[in-house]
Amino acid sequence: MIGSAVPRKEDAALLTGRGTFVDDIHRPGLLHMVYVHSGEAHALITQIDTEAARALPGVVGVWTARDFAELPARPSVPGLERGYLAGDKVHYVGEPVAVVVATDRYLAADAARAVRVEYEPLPVMATVADALAPDAVPIFAPLESNLALEQQVTPHDVADELDASPHRLRARLVNQRCAGAPLEPYGVLADWTGAGPTIWATVQAPHRVRAEIAERFGLARHLVRVIAPDVGGAFGVKSSFMPELFLAPELSRRLGRPVKFVETRGEHMVHTYHGRDQIQEVEVGFDDEGTILALDVTLTVNTGGVPDPVGIALATLTSYMLGGCYRIPKIAARFRSVVTNTTPTASYRGAGRPEASFLIERVVDLVARRLGKDPADVRRVNLVQPGEMPYQTPFEGIVYDEADYPAALDLLLDRLDYAGLREEQERRRADPGAKLLGVGLSTFVEMGGFGPTPLFEQFGYIGGWESANVRLQPDGSAIILVGTAPHGQGHQTALAQIAADELGVPFEAISVLYGDTAVVQEGIGTMGSRGMPVAGNAVRQAAADVAAKARLIAAHMLEAEGDDLVRVEAGFQVKGVPTAEVSLAAVAERSFKPHLLPAGTGLGLECTSYYEPSNLSYPSGAHGCVVEIDRETGHVHVLRYVCVDDCGTVINPMTARGQIHGGVAQGIAQALYEKVSFDADGRPLNASLEDYMLPGMLDLPGYETHHIETKSSFNPLGAKGLGEAGATAAPQAVVNAIVDALAHLGVRDVEMPCTPERVWKAMHHAS
Amino acid sequence: MRVEIVRVEITVNGQPHSREVEPRLLLVHFLRDTLSLTGTHVGCDTSSCGACTVMLDGVAVKSCTVLAAQADGCSVTTVEGLGGPDGLSPVQEGFRQCHGLQCGFCTPGMVMAATALLTERPDPSEQEIRDGLKGNMCRCTGYQMIVESVQWAAANGGAR
Ligand code: FES
Ligand code: FES
């Protein structure tokens, strides 16, 4: 089954309106919780008047920060503990200030509007520059300045190497702030009955959420049940520990009734954490051929008003991936995370790695431009060769697994008809009536398969492994419990495909369950492209162990040795004796008959396996984008988008294609459309889907997808993951194409999102 | 303070319903909260995303832009009303065959909009599909496989 494009098991329910998303769940006596959000970006709270709100029909109560003073802080940067609601001051527009509970969602919203909050404004620092200005006041206590973290990632600098380089150039690149904007916003339903709560939530790591909730409430973990039901997209933004995860159970406990919180979209745009927002200052040294000799990078991350423990350190991952798929002998990197009066930032599809790939892919193009060389040629001289794999990067512990970067580039150039495009580009440049044509390349590598444990512990997880329990039913069908918590990736399907091959059970006879801490053994979750490379291997291993035990029972039934059996369609057969055959169903049933089993064999066919990856995996590939640009308006139209991806073993080509498409779509959207903006007073300028440019059908192209399959030796399945590859590869493919189209005008860079206005200005103000 | 109430009679998926509701109740909340038909989703508050798309007297509408009171006397079809006991409708099947959904949150609205499109244009071009569904957002698929799903449906039974 591995490698076959079977339709998904998840689809029947989702297509008929019988999915179960958090807001679809009803409990008797259900109450609705709504926040009062700050409309100020930086201000002292002088008074909160809740009286009018309390008097409204259906209102059960209104609470402010001091009502939760007893609850230990939510997961935070040590020393920078954050509460649930703003206390003395607000740090950004959208920060929750009070919480209202009412009998229905309309009445709760009415009451939230009736809460009067009085503020004493403080100076607003909505940008990193303002927050670091000499006269800036510290935003987040107990920090004494807005520089929340400054890290030298490498112990050395590369001043000597840059001095010794025949050429060097500098660039300042901006990777703008984006909103994850899954179509289903954040939601939580908590029902505290008896000794502890059951919590349905749109989360990516239910066991971790259980641990954090249990810790806050001083409960043993078995008393807390967290269920991630169908989750309507997440893209990393549902891995942050939002206050509602704790407030809903706390209020359910106090009120003795179930409490539901579901974000509105407008709220999502200011309340749920954003991603990216990184300024990159780069200097690169290179020789006449374009061989990169040294890279010096300073990253500045806007962490927003309240530092998030993941967000504050994401630039570490950017640093590790700075070399891309190139043999760069020496890299120096440092980063700063800066507090500003904006919504906090944390994980968003790729979380730190797309920023790195963007940086190095833009730099390679700049080097090519400086030398008057073709960007494809400069890539070629720098690419790590397949014979050098596994490749030790300049960063300790960052070792790339097997891949063939040059082959991916060659296949891409061939599929693009690169030479033909270059001719067409010249032809159009010479014809003033023609739109300008540009080709952009992105030979990318990213980091997937998160784990292993020592790395993932740093992000607060108990481990970097994943778990699977495989058990055969007496009729030979199988149920698998897996520790991931997918939100669209299709794990029910892909993991059943893996198990079907190992077990010899038909795909149709396998069910995969996840996302319920009361049902599934300890698990980690879904993020960091870890589904197939980590969970896939856990399933594979557990299934293999079950199959091995089934073989022993079959051998006993056939009065043969285990080694003498071969697998056949229905079950097991004695080698060369077609009549001596037993079905897997018969073996499964026999496994429950103690008196008929070989001596010492335990009952049942079941195994739980925890798979710890030996390392991260490194999905890679080469993407190419062809754009045309209107000379009058600066409007960019993506003519073609071509992907060559190497995610190692492809489990299901159809869902793999879907993951690539979706990631590329988000990457193109970052390049052309999306940016979360604030005015100088820290007021959001596009906090709705009317104003934030989430692309629709007419805004995105078709995608041409191709694969190179280089299996990873880092895990038995050979899979590398691909959930984040498209989002990692695409932004710079598009930007490189735009700059390429305008290169003859002297354009060197266009900042994302490359709106018609920005492109037009670049065309007219270059050189 | 008294909450005002109006009576509405709305036929949903062939079933008549008579309920007392607040005049401000949106049709999408009437379907989801009053009737427990939770297949119709809410993805925004600016009528931008189309997750809430249903058919109102045969026309695709965003049910977050219609008051339940305005739908009084009307007939509504939701995603739960497509297909039948013998399986998925051609549009639903097209989405399954062509992987037109990932998380599935936009899907009910997308399926309703696609069904309405195929009713009007049984054999749409790619551009007509993209035009027809431009009011429906999907954050997961990048749209191409949705286009392919609708093409599959057009070739295999259409808007049934
Ligand atoms: S919920 Fe109706 S358009 Fe978004
Ligand atoms: S499938 Fe997730 S939003 Fe469309």
C-alpha cells in the first residue's frame, strides 16, 4: 500500500457534514465564554467596570485578571511569566482584559461590549526600531529593556573569511509577519465533572496540553482528558498555549457547567499568535565563480508584546538552516528577539526554517546578479553533492540525510524548459508591448521529522519520539492508536497504508485513532513535519512486532517453524505447500485462545511501540516560479509554479501532492499578498478577512509537481516529511522570479508582499 | 430587559421546522445551534470565507449574511442534505477522489458552492470553476485539487 494514491478514510465524514469540530460539540447546560480585548496597544488599565455587563440578560459572570491570581502562570519563558488576562497594563491590541460567560454566544458578545475599560495610554512602540530606540520604555515587566533575548548562535565571527573573499556583498531582507489563519479559528470546550475536566480543543499536541493543564490545576494527569477532535487546519498557530485553554476549564470548575470558547475571525487576527516577522542583515563573501566562502547573519525577530516561549527562540532554527543546501565552509549567526506593542509571534508553518531558506536563496541570487552569472549556475557550484551525504553542516548536530540536490535542480530546469524561458525573457524585454517575464529558482532544504528527544525537550515536550499501538481484533482487522494529532494531513489514511504493508491486513480493515488522551497512550503530536518520519516509523515498528508474533502463532497452527512460513494474500503458508495455509483472521482469533497457543505466548496480538528518531530529517527539493509583470501597473501574475520535491519515501502520492500544493499556496501568498500590519499607534490595519489578503481561487496558480525519491537512512521508513516544504520553498521562488523579471532595470530586491505598488515603485526607482 | 422573539418556518433538507428565534439570529446559527446541523461552518465574521454556504431556495448563499427571520418560508439545503442513503453526491465523491479537502473545514461550503455552480454550468472550464468558487476560501489545499474535484464531478453526474 505504501506508494499508492488511495482516497482518504477521513473524507466520508467531512464531506457529509458529519465531522466533529470543537464548535460542533454541545453539552447539556453549555455556557459561552467571550473575551473583552484591549483596544489599546500600550496602556495602563486604570479601571474595569463590569457592572453594566453583569446586569444584562443571560450573563453568568465577568472576571478580570485578579480573579485568576491564584492560577499558576501559563507556560512561559522562565522569568517572563505571563498570566491569562492583562493585569495592570496591556501590551498589544487584542490582549484579553476580561472574560464574560453567558448562556448564549450572542448574549455573551453583548455583555463583552458592555464592559468598560479605562486606560492611561503609554508610548506605543509598534516596530522593532521604536522598541530599541534609546528612549524606549520597557514594555514587558520584568524585562529592563525591550531586548528580550540576544543570542550568539556561533562562538566565532567570519570577519577574516569575509576579508579574504574576492567579493562580498551585504543585504537587508525582511520576512514579514503573517497570520496562520486556519479556516477554523481556535476553540475550546471544557466540562469539569467530578474530579477533573474533559477538554475538547483545536490543538496539535493533546498530551502536552493535558500535562500543562494538570500542572496548573495540581491534578494527576489521569484526571484530565484532552480531546483534539477534527481540527480545521492549524499550521503551527494551534500549538501555542492560549489563555482559553486554561480559563475554560477553570470557569467550568467554578460554575459547575460546561464552558465553550470559540474565537471569531476578527479576534483570531489579533489574538492568536502570528508568525515570521524577522529582519535579516546578511554579509556574504564569494569568489569569481560564485562559490560562497563565508556568511555572516544577524536576525532580529519581533516577538510581540508578551514573549512566547517558542516564539522567542525560533530564530535558533533559522540559524541552523542558514547554509541551505550549499557547502558553505563558515557561517556566523546571532539573533535578537525584541518585544514590541504587537500581537505575540510564534510558530507558523515552517517555524523559523522558511526564514532561513528565504535568506540563503535570495543571497545566492544576489551573488549571481553581482557576478553577471545565471542563478542556476551559481547554485550548481555551491550545492552539496550526493556523495557527501550525510552532510555535516557548520552547525553541530545538524547533519543532512541522503538527497541529490543537483538532480532535483536538473529535473526542475528541464521541466521548466529553462533555456526556452530565458530566450522568451529576452524577446519580451525587447518588446515594449509585452509583459516582463521572470524565472525564480529555490533549491531548498528544510528541517523535518522533529525529534529527537534532546532537541524537542527544549520546546517543552516530554520527548521527540512518537508512539503507536497496533492491535488485531479477533476477526483480523486492526485498530491503531497513534500519538499524533493531525489537522488535515490524512494520518488515518497514510498510517493505515504503512500498517497494511507490515501486517498483511487490508487497508480497508484498519482504523486509525488519535487525539484523545484517555484513549491513546502517551504521545507527542503533529508539528515540524514529523507525521511520517516519526509516527510513521512508530506504526511500522508496532505493526512489524505484531506481525512477528502472528507468525509464531501461525507456525504453531501449521505445525511448522516460523522461518518456514511465507506471507500470502490471506495470511501465512508453509513454503512450497499451498494446502498448508492459515488466514490472518484465524491467527488473530487463535491469539485469544490461551489453551491453544504455544507455551509461554501471551494473549492477543497487540504491540505498543515508541519510535525515537536518531536525528531530524531534511526534506529538500527545487522549486521554480515563472511570473509575468505588467509594465504599467506592476501587477505580478504567476504563470507557472513547478515543484521537484524529495521527501524520501512517498506514502500516498495524492495526499503528498496536497501537502505540497497547500504549502506552496501559503508561500506564494506570503510572497505576493499577506502581511499583518499595524499603524504607528499599534492598531491593526487588517484584522479581518476583508482586509487581510488570504488568497482565493483566482489568486493562485496551478502547480506542477514532481518527485525525486531519495530515502533517508535516518529512519527505517526512509521518509523525511513534507508538511512544511512548500511553505519553505515558495516565497523566495516567487521573489526571485520578480526580481529576475526586473533585473535589467537594476532592481535588486522587492520586499514581501510584492504588491503591485511595491513592484511598480521598484521598477521606477531602481538604480 | 426583554428579548424579542419571532416565529420562523423554514424547510431544511426537506424537513419543515417551526421555531421561535431572536430577530437577530443568523441563519448559520439557526442551522448549527437551533437545529444541530453542524455541517455548515463559520470561518469569518465579514462574509468573506464561504464556509457557511448553503442553498436558499436553490441559490447558493452565505448563511452568515442571512437572518433566520429572512429565511422564513424558504427552503434550505445544507451539506447534510446532499447525497443520499446510497452514498455521496457526485460533487462529494469528486472531492474524495481528487483529494479536494484536507482539514475539511471549508469543505461543506465548498461542496455547496460547487453544487450550485454545476447546476448552472454543467460543464465548466477551469476558469469558470475558479470564478464560480472565488467566494470560498480554503487555507489547506491551494485550490488546484478542488478545481480537479469539480471537474471530476462534472464528468460523473454533475450537480445531483
Ligand atoms: S462564515 Fe459566512 S462567509 Fe465566512
Ligand atoms: S481543507 Fe482546510 S480549509 Fe479547505
